Amino acid sequence: MAVIVSDTTPLNYLVLIEAVEVLPRLYGRVLIPPAVREELNQPNTPEQVRAWLARPPRWLELVNPTLALDPALSHLDLGEAQAIALALEHRADLLLLDERDGTIAARERGLAVTGTLGVLDQAAARSWVDLPTMFARLERTTFRSPIRLMATLLEQDAGRRRNSGRFRSVSGATPASRRSNVNETSNRTRRSRTQQLHNNNVNYRSLVYAIRTASALHVIEFTF
């Protein structure tokens, strides 16, 4: 079984946007160190997150690092440092972490890292979540959005959907010998799906345009 370790912020934001249940579907269990649990339970943490943590799911496992923390990680907050230490100790397949400095430190130590956006992108690729909806929810939180990356992921997701739509059309084609049996209901269904794909593409273009406009107005620190 793959070993996945998480820092505080991916759990925090996935709970806030109601997407945290993609984690067990993607990875099975997720390990967290004590400092991450403490950060999720701070008084300034959103009530929604603290309520979730009060009744933790079975797939979330609290594990104490047994090795001393690397002094070179002292510039990170304790949750990040413990998450990196735990990932190293258990030879984690993946570390969930958003902060830029922590990501750099983890990758320098040979760890594979992805963040909140990476998790959502993986879930969207499996059609488990709607990526524009998830990003719109993130924008209503304190998540520090790497805007250009979000625009790129939205465009890639739109491409996946277009390809998926074409595949469904081809794989669902009716053989010539049976075409005479296709009724008006089937035609209406196809027209409805075509219109839905068109509407999705319009929504994607609008959201990508909004993100790119914001990118022109703000200096973004990449944290993914």
C-alpha cells in the first residue's frame, strides 16, 4: 500500500471546499504528524475544519515521527517540518504540501510532493470533482492561489473533457444495421449532451479569462 503523508494546508482547504473525501479514493490512508493535528485544531482554524477533525475518518492516521527533526528545517513551521520528517522516516510515496519553502526542502530530500491543486487535478481527471467549481470555492477561502498554474490546469481539464466527449460519441455510435432503430429520444439526448459540452467550454473560457486577468493585476508567489 502506498504511503501518503499530509501537511496541514491540503487537509484544511479540501475540507473547506468539501472535497476531502477524494483523498482516500486516490491514496487509501493518509498519515499526519501531531503538529499537523494541532494546527488543524487551532482556535483560528475554521470551525468546519475543527468539527471534521473532532471526528476523524478512519483513513486519517496520526503517527509520531521517531527521528529527531533536521535542524536545517528550522525555518519551516512545525507542521511542515514534522510532515517532511515523517515522510522521510516512512519512505512516503507522496507528501501533500502547499507551501513553497516546504516543497523545496522536501524535494531537495528526494520526496515526491503535490499540493491541494494537484490533488484536485487528479480527482478531476477521474471525473470525481468538477475542477472549475473546486477552484471557485478555493477563491472564497484564504488559499494563496498560484493563478497561472490554476489557469493551466483548467485548460488541461477542459481538454480532457473535450476528448472524453469525443470518445463517448465514437464509442456510442450506432452500427449501420441498427440506425433505423434510433428514436427521437436518443437524438434529444445527444443534442442535450452537445449543448452541455458547449456550456462547459464557455464556463471554462470565462473562468480562465478571469484568472488570467487577475494574474495581470497581482504578483503571485507560487506555492504548488
